[in-house]
Amino acid sequence: MSAVLHYVVQMALPSLLGVLLWGIFYPVRKRRRESRGISVGSGREKALFLLFLYTAGLFALTLTPAGFWDAVLQGKPPHLPPAFRGSVNLIPIRQSWALLRYYVRNGLWDAVWVNFPGNVIMFLPFGLFSGLLSDRPRWWKSTLVTFGVSLFIECFQLLVSRGTDVDDLILNTIGGLLGHGCFLLLRRMDPGLVRRCGKTQKGSI
């Protein structure tokens, strides 16, 4: 779990950029809603705030070279490698299975957690917020959004010489689907909260 905490710490500072972007675009979103006659629930901007916060932290963690934030937090200049020097795996499952067996055999449980359950859990918020903020939430929309975000990250990582892995894409997408399941559970347990995160045309029932 120490590795997970390590990544959380690395995400914390860049997340503040998400707060800044949320604040910059808030007046734009407000004017757009008013021009279209749309009203929103009291929880919608709070949900968007959390989404901006999380996405900024995740992008900062995944779109920078390996070790970048370790160096920054230690006050050292980060190493910026040439592009397209990272590994690329386009064969599903085989390499991850070999890696999992190696981790288990050597007792590297932090690595198991980060690379497998971690890759699923890390993308749960995209499935959850896709359902929460969508006018017509559907499981395939949440899954498609998560797939798109993950695909962008995996492709961009070629430019910063990090590993690009189809298994990460699969695990991330599963996370988005499970995130939509969390949304369905939340809607069943607290429908009022889901309504407060929605939007309606003024005058509609």
C-alpha cells in the first residue's frame, strides 16, 4: 500500500491545476447554460469540481516521464528522455500474466496492487462521473469515455518513453464499466444525490 500512497502524493500538487481550470471555465459553463435555458442541480458543479481535480492529478501522473514527479518533489531537475524509447505491448494478457507470476514469486505485492487492481480502480471515477453527469446515462457511454481517456494516455506515453500496454487499456476500460456500476448503485441508494447532479430544461417537469 506504500506504493499507492506514493502515487497519491504525486497526484496531489498537480490536482490544483484542475481546481484552476474548473474555476476558469465555470463562468463559461454558466453563461452557456443560461443562454440555453438550462438549470442544474446544486451538486453538479461539486461533481465537476471533483472530476477536474482527479483528472488533472491522473494526467500529471500518467503523461509525464517515469520518475518525473519524484524528482520534482525532491527539488531535482527531472529527466526528460527522448520520445518513442518506451516498451510497447500489443498482445493481450500474455505479458501481464508473466509479470504477475514474477511479482507473486518474488513477493512484490505493491507492484501487483498498482499494476492490476490499481489500473482498474484508477479509472472507476470516469465511469462513475460519466453516469452522474450524463443527460442519459448508459453503460456503453461510460465505457466508451473511459476507453477514450485510456487510449489517449497510452498513445501519449509513447512521446514520454513510458510503457504502452494494451493490457492497461483493457484494465482501465473494465474500471470504467465498474464505475458505471457504482453509479447505478449510487442512483439506487441515493436518487436525490443523482438528481442534484443533473440538469433540466427550464419549465420541464
